[in-house]
Amino acid sequence: MTKNAQPSNNIWNLPNILTLARIAAIPALVILLLSDSRTAGFWAAILFSAASITDWLDGYLARRMKIVTVFGKFLDPIADKLIVMAALIMLIPYGRVPAWMVLIILSREIIITGLRSIASSEGIVISASNLGKFKTIFQLVAIIALLFHYNYYWFFSVQNQLLYVNMHNVGIFYLWIAFILTLWSGIDYFVKFIKVLTGQHSRLT
């Protein structure tokens, strides 16, 4: 719970509306990614970028406005995972991301979500590390680059040669970093979970 925030039963507040908007953007993202065209990828990247901004914005507003709801605490991380996984899955048929990597990332998210549910039901609070935050940042950057995919030229040239950046290569580079952090943060959370659960069990026995 956000410090000094007051619990609220009103789900129709601005942070929650932004979270719902992020979920509503998923069908539009999927429709855009039914095409492998440059234009579709460009607008998919713009839409995903806007959704990523709302992820930061709803958390900021919840802290600033001191608004906390059970609905928001449950839905916000779900919305993040849904849009990330939707983008990655839709990119698989075009060969932009390895299917095995997406499978491992998806499995990690499901396992950690399950562990968090178990911990919550037992009244266990496990502090999140910065690894998860870094994982999310690199993951978002990677997906945006992979959605752009094609070569994008700069507005200047060197020795009459136009400079360009291949967004697919940029995306794969950051995706590998995100993948390593995904495994690292997942293992870190699992170890913390086992330690806390074992410690609690020993105190009860």
C-alpha cells in the first residue's frame, strides 16, 4: 500500500481508469499486429509506448492523490503483464522474437504471480527488488524497438552516407538483457519466498 494512502472502495478513480485504458489498448494492439507492415508496426509501437507511459502515470497519480483500491492493486500488475505478453506473442509468427524465449518469460510471470498469491494469502510480505524494475524497463524498450522493427534513418549523413539504425537489432539486444533480468529476478524472488516461508514455518513449530 502506498504510504499515507487511504483505502477506497471507489474503483472509478483516475489511476484505475488509466489501468483499464491500458487493458482496452490490447485488442487494438493485436489488430495492428495482424499485419507485418512498417506502418502497422509504427503505430503499434506508438500505442504500446503510450500504454507504457500510463503504467508509470497511474502509479504516480495513485501516490500523489493518495488513492488505493484493492481493485487497482490487483489489476495494475495484471494489465502490465497482459499487454507485454500480447505484444511478444503477436511478434512470434513474424520471427521477430524467439518462441522459446517468450515461453520462458511467460512461465516466469505465471510462476511469480502464483507465488505472490500464495504469499498474500498467508499474510506474507516479500519486498520487491530493483531487479524486477530494471527487467520491466528493458522489456518495454525491447518491445518498442521490436515493434518498429525496420531501419530508421537519421536526419543527417556522414560523407554523403545516410546513417540508419536497425530497430530489430536494437530490440533483440535489449530483449536479451531483459531475459537475463527476468530469470535473475525470478530466481531472486523464489529464494526470498522460500526463506520467508521456511522462517515463518519454523516460528510456528
